[in-house]
Amino acid sequence: MFLARALVQRAPLVVLDESLAALDPGTPQIAIARIERRAEAALVIAHP
């Protein structure tokens, strides 16, 4: 829900901490493309 709200409101900064890990295969690429178009800056935290 947070991700959707951030994209609709055109948040200046979006911080994602493992938020894409639970998505279906292929969906993270779509989400990242939309974040790149809508947010001014994004910080993506991924744990190995």
C-alpha cells in the first residue's frame, strides 16, 4: 500500500527495504520502471 501511495502522490524520495522481494517473478522490473518514471529519487535496499 505504501508503494502505491508514494507513486500516486509522486513522492520526492522513495525508500524500498526488501519491499519488492515478495512480488511475483517479473513484477519487480515493472515496479522499478514505474518508480523511475514517478519518483525523483529512490533508495532500494536489498539483502543478499
